[in-house]
Amino acid sequence: MFSKTGFLGNPLTALPAIVFALTLKGAGFGMVLFLAAIQNIPNDIYEAADIDGAGPVRKFISITLPLLKPILMFMVITGIIASLNAFTEIYVMTAGGPNITISENVPVFGGTTQGATKVAGYFLFRKFRDLKLGYAAAISYILLFITIFITFLNIKLLKSED
């Protein structure tokens, strides 16, 4: 199956392959931030929890996770923004997205999946390329408002209880 088209030529596997590649691309940055945040948690807090008889799970839930919330919120928000603005990697890996139509006998998505990797970035690229600048600018603003809404939603959900 993959010897002819590969992972990026098949619409069923193109998006998971791109997600995997983009996850690997951003994993190092996230690891460095989480490592720095974990190393900045004072050992005194863990020692006090040991004296109180807290186990490893309780220490993680009550100490580590709340102190990592700012980094977690930052990583979630920047990850969402990066995924909404992803274009270059997807375009380079798939040359605009696999436009393969799956035959009717494949029971996925009603038998057809077209443009499995065409995202907002590619849509904007096409509009700018076709010199539909006003339309592309309007779509850019809509994408901005979606990003702001998702960011405020994340801030509301991950807000600390200070």
C-alpha cells in the first residue's frame, strides 16, 4: 500500500505523518522549558510533603502540576498558534496536499477524502497567489480572532486559583 504512494501520498496517513513531524519539530523546545520549570521547583516543598506523608502521586498533583501551569499554558497556547499557522512544513512535505480520491469501496469518510492536508495556511497562500488580497486579509483576521478566542479559553481553563 505504501510502496507506491508513501505516507504523504495517501490522504489517510498524510495528516498523521505531518502531525508526527511537527510534534518532533517542537518537542525539543517544550522539553527544555519543562526541564527548566521542574528544576526551578524548590526541594523544600517536596521535603515538607515527605514529612506530611505525601506519596509520589500526591506530590505530582499537589506540587509539581500547579507549579508547571504557567509553562503548560504557554506551551498549549504557542502550540495552538503554531498549528493554526502551519503552512510551510505541510506545503513542503506534500506539495500542497494529497488530492487523491479514495475509491468508493474504502469505508472512510463516505468513500472520499480530498485535500487531507489543506489547512488555513494553504488557503491563504492560494488567495494571495491569485491576488485576492482583500479576501485573504479577511480570512487572516478571522484566523486571528479564532486564535484569540482559543487563547482566552485556554487562559480561563488553566488559570491558577490564586
